[in-house]
Amino acid sequence: MEKIKQKLLKHGVFPTPKILRSIRKKEIQKHNRKQAKIQSQAQLSPSQQQALAEEQHFQTLKREFKMFRRAVAAKSGDPLVGKPWERIERLKFRQLASESKEFAGDNLKRENLRELKEMFEKDLNWVLDDDVQLGSDYFAKNVEWHPEKRWRSEAEAIRVLVDRLSEREMTAKNWKFVRIMNQSGLMFTEGQMLKLLKGLGDKGSWRQAMSVLDWVYGLKDKRDLKSRFVYTKLLAILGKAGRPHEALRIFNLMLEDCNLYPDIAAYHSVAVTLGQVGLLKELVKLIERMRQKPSKRIKNMHRKNWDPVLEPDLVVYNAVLNACVPSHQWKGVFWVFKQLRKSGLKPSAATYGLAMEVMLQSGKYDLVHEFFRKMAKSGEAIGALTYKVLVRAFWEEGKINEAVAAVRNMEQRGVVGTASVYYELACCLCNNGRWQDAMLVVEKIKSLRHSKPLEITFTGLIISSMDGGHIDDCISIFQHMKDHCEPNIGTVNAMLKVYSRNDMFSKAKELFEETTRANSSGYTFLSGDGAPLKPDEYTYSSMLEASATAHQWEYFEYVYKGMALSGCQLDQTKHAWLLVEASRAGKCHLLEHAFDSLLEAGEIPHPLFFTEMLIQAIVQSNYEKAVALINAMAYAPFHITERQWTELFESNEDRISRDKLEKLLNALCNCNAASSEITVSNLSRALHALCRSEKERDLSSSAHFGSQAIDISPLHGIHEAFDVKETENVPSSSASMMFENADLGADPLPQKTDVAVDIDSINHSSLSRQADADTEMFSKALSYIHSNDRPSNLCIDMEGLADDWASSEHSDYLDKELAALYLSKQSQDNDVVDLQKSMNRVGGSRRSELPSASEILEAWKESREKDGIFFPFEHGKKSL
């Protein structure tokens, strides 16, 4: 402490004890850091010490070079000395920026400004990437330069500021936003703010408008200058953009300040915004707020007898009716009319029209007509939109003639019909199979102004006919459309949907190829402005759906490749099943491509993609890939329950054997899977349950091996089922019971087991059979059965045999067919098979006679010779 004190006294500093203690503490910390550094260097390896020494040497050279460059620059004054690597353009810029001979005070030569401008345009565009581009003639004119007066007028400054703000989304915390606002040179008065917000609202930049308001009124000199009219203008902008929650936030801020407390215009703006999106509860709260006095904690409250309480008017009540439309709150209509009577307000034509719209959306068609009669009785002018609601009501009721009569009544009253009224009537006629009458209505639409293009009208008529089930009318309207206008891509998409939903693949393919076919003169179809049609995502998805419905998987792959090359992406939320079906049909690579594309785009694939790829990996015995997919599913934002896993594997029994499920379970247990996740744990439980049930069935079948009779019952077509029943000491009631969860420790009870063989799943071909096929099949079946070393006096345990086949990877369908033919031959030769009918065994007492096994075998032979059907092992014989 004494040394520190003496050192400070030499420099003329008289320290206090507190200063001395602080300096001593700093010196101790510095000493500890040096010691720690020395110890860390002692523990370093030789290579690390060498690298540290080289770094220290480099830093020393760097300091010496800086000192040398400064000394040389101070003596010579030449900026090139010591910097030979810099470009000449940068040197000129530094010379021009540091020039002091030609710049004195406010005088600046225009020649230097032009040179600086050319330099910025050539090599330094990145410096002014966000600045305003001034005209080329700006420097040629004798205009005094001032950074805050760069624009000639206030209107131009506001226009440039609106353009710069609307080009990008920036918040008030962005430094670019702050710089742009400061460079505008505006004072941000109330009038300027209104003009600025109006320009941003016209461009749809509601976020920038909110940022401008927050930044301006966040300044210290502007906090007490907030304007109610500016906030009301912002409410109108948010309402136009359809942002009700942001509008409510601004409205609540206005309620907290006396200077900003909302007036009737602000209430109107917020009410209309809430009514458009159907926020009925918020509207009711708004009406209650209008009738309440402001809070006592309101800011800037300087007036004593101030009463801002207001009563809702017709605009607010019409907004309530508008909010009742999407929510179907038809009882709210009567509440509104009751409030109107209490307030002494007379309903307008818009009020009656909104009431009719609410009743229409709620399905109260009789009340629609009732309000229409009240409107006509009140003397209010009935507009075209009211007749549109009336036509729609008649359409929903199925009264087509009354809808036509309503439009004629409108024309007789002298009401000028709008395109929407006639379009509604045309759709009504097309939906009910009267497309030719609808074409007459379309002619009236063509003569009206402010109507939509005919392409949109015809597309709507096609969709309306499709919804009505009139497919031929859709095609007729499409052909009639070509005589009046060129179809757009929306029309093509509608027709593709019509073809795909009605098994018309050839026409869908023809239309799709006409749309995408290119020749020397362009495309076959052109849009209304003469531009070639470009298929979009809906075009490709509709064609993919048509190909999948028709099982045209090769063309499905062709369309998918075209979609991928065009940059379009399939909507997995709607069309995930298309790729799954294609994968099951052998197009696995398409599913994998879609899976990878979604991952590259940062999206999460649909759960169907995961499960189908998992099934494909199990089928291919690629358990490493299966485990990788399971680990990916573990952290996905969805969960698969144990029941869903079980149903998935049971639905794919024809593709996955129980042996492969056991291998999957072993692979899952041997890897580092996320077993703690819900999806993986559910999968493990499902696999354990499936494998355990299979083993129990094997043990139960061996335990109940005995003298049995075999019942062969032909089902629909070529589906056969083997019903094995115990006949020794078994009551008829117990013969119909299924064996489940056998307890090996208890006495085995005689049960009935059904083993079903689906022959439709076998791949048949049209090759001819050889004459000795039955004999060879029977001998193979006999040798297979006797190879099991079972006693000759016992019948076959069909359940155990079927389980052996199901778990075998080598026999598959061959052994099933061999066993079927063996059983039929055994029943024909020995006549010991007891034939019974496959029926509802409620009491087990209803029995009937069935054909013998020989008759069944003859029926098989005839059907196979007629249809050209043979079994899988005959493929090998024919190929040999």
C-alpha cells in the first residue's frame, strides 16, 4: 500500500484510502492473471508452446510495422508508402475525402461531387445500397446542398420515404429504419403523419405504419404531441389489412390516454374490422365500452366535466350483424333489431341485407324470405346484392324456377343487376343440370361493366356442375367456353379434377398434355392476354390424383418428375396418400424424393411418409434405415400410439412377416434408439405384443395337436378358408371359440382356429398349365407334410402349419397352395373330411351340406383353365 501511495504522490495524485484499496485489489488480480498464464504455458505441449510463441512474435511485428508506417507517413505525407496492396480507386477516394484545400466552410465544388458520384456508382455501390437515388440532373442545377433538404418539397419527401419504407419490412429498432427516418428531413407533424400513413396504407405496409407511429411518438419531443386522428388513421389501415388483433391493441392504447381517447370514428373503424372477421364477443364488449366512463387512472386527465360516453349507432349494429354471418349466430339478428327499436334507430337496406345473409348461412330460409318482405314493406330500396342472397336461398331450397323469377322481378323493378347476381343464377342452373339456360345468363354478364373475366365465370360454372354430379354438362360447358374465350389454368385444373373424380383418365391425360405441350409457335392453350399457360401446383396434383385413381403408375411418375423439374411442390397435407399409394405400387423412389425435398425445404414430412418408408425398409430387410427413421420419428412433432403401430403392421401382414418384425425388434434393442420418447416406446410395446402373440399361437397349436377334422369352405371367388375343428370330446358350443392368450400352465381347452389364405394376393399370369401339374403339386404337398414326422393316424394341425408358413421366408405362397391341394386330395381319396358351410355360428347348430372336395377341385381346375390362373411355383416350370 505504501509503494502504491508513493508512486501516486510522485505524479501529483493524493489518494484516499478507498482509492489505495481499489488499486491494490487491481494489482493483485493482475498478478494472479500473470501467474495463471505462466502455469498454463508450462502445461502446454511443445507444439502448442511453439504456436503460442509464433503468435506472440507476429503480434510484436504487427506493432512495430504500425509504428513504422505512422512514422513514415508523418515524414513524407505520401499515402502510397507502406500500402502497396491497396487499389488506386480506394486511394483516390481517400485523397478526395481528406482534401482540405478545396473545401472551406459551406462551399463545396460540384466537380468533386460528380467525381465522388461516379466513384460510388462504379465501385462503391455497397455504401449507399439503402440510400435514395437522386436524379442525374440534380448536380447540374444550382441547388444548395443540405442533407436535411435534399428533396424539393414536403410531398416529394413523403413519397420517397413511403417508397423506401415499403420496399422492406423493418421495425423501429432497426438501425436502417432510424437512419431513413432521420434522413427524410420531416418534422413529423400531424398533417405529415396522416399523409405518411395514408401512403403506407395504400401500399399495404401496415407493419411499417405501426413502426412509424411507435418511433415518432417514442421520441422525447413528440411524446406529448400524440394525435387521436393519427391513431384513428392507423386503425383504418389495420382494418383494411384485416388485422383485428393489432387494431384492438392500438384501440386499447387510445383508451389509456385522455388526448387519444377514441371518438365515434375510431369506434366505427374498430367495429367494422371486428365484424369482418366475425369476432362477435369482442364487438359486444366494444359496445359495452362505449357506454362506460373512462378509467380514473387515465393519462393526461386535465378536464373536470369530461364525458366521452357514446351510444352505438347503425354502423356499429351493422358490424354486429356482419360478425354473425361466419359464426351462424342467427339469434343475434333479433337482438340487434331489438336494440335498434330501443335506440329509436331505423334499419337501413344494408341492415336487412345483412340479416338475410345471416339467416342464409344459418339455414333459416323461411326467415330469409320474411326479412325480404319486411324490407320491401319498409320502403327501403332493394339492391342487387339483396337479390343475390334471395337467389342463393332459392338455390339451397331447390326452387330453381323461383330463383329465375326473382331475377326477372329485379329486372322489372328497374334494379340494375350486377354480375354477381347473374353469376349466382348461372351457377344455380348449372348445379341442377340446366347449363344451356345458364349460357343465356352468361350473355347478360358479358354486357355488364365491372364484371370478372369470362374465364373465371366459366370455371365457376364447371365446378358448380361437377358439384351437382352433371359430368357431361362440365364437358359441354368446357367446349362451349372455347368459342367465347381461351381457358385459363384455373379452368384446366377444374376439368382435371372432373376427369380424375369420374374415372376418365384418358381425357385427363389428353388435356394435361395439351396444356404442357410445346411446339415451335408456343403452347396449345393461351391465357386471355395471349401468354402461354403454365401448369401450377394444382395442375400437377390433379393429374397425379387422376393417375393414382386409374392405377397408371408409370404416368404418375412422369407427371411427378415434371412437377419436380418445374419447381412445384406437392401439398403433403392434402395429397400425402398419393405418394404412399405410389410407393406401395413399386415407386418407392418418388416417396424418398418427396421426403428429401421436404427436409431440404425445412418442413416436417407427413407421418404417412415416415410409416411407409419404414415398411419399405422392413420389407427390404434394411433395418439400419428403419432404425434411423424411427429415431427421426421420435423427435417429430407428432406421436404414434401403440394401437396405431399394431394396426399398421397388421394391415401390412402380406408384406411383412413376423420373422422380420422380430429382427426389427432386435435391431431396435441393439441400437441407441430414443427409447424414452413416446413414439419409440409405443413401437417397442407393439412389436413385443405381436411377437409374443405369435409365439403363444405356435405353442398352443402344438399343445392341441390331436385328431381333428378339416372343414374346407369356399368363399367368394377364389378365396378359401381352412376351418379346423376338434371332434374328440368337444361340445358344439366350444367349437366356435377362438384361442387367445393361452395359459400354458392350465389345462388346454379345445378351441377352434381359423386360418385364412388369400389367393388373390398371388401374382397370376396368363401362361398355360401342363397336364401333370396336379399330380406334381400333390406329391410335393405329401412330401412336405410327411417331412414333419407327424403320426400317420393324426390329422394335420392346420394352425401350427399355417404359423410355420407365416414365419418362413422360403416357402411363402407355394406351401399354402400345396397344402390346399393336398387337403382336397385327401378328402377326395379317403372321404373322411366333414364338409360344413361357412356361416354365422351363433349357436353352432345350423349346418348344411356342401359340395365334396372332388367337386371343389374340379371347379378350381375349370376356373384356372378358363382364366389362365396358376400358382407361383408353376412360373418356374414354365420358364424352364
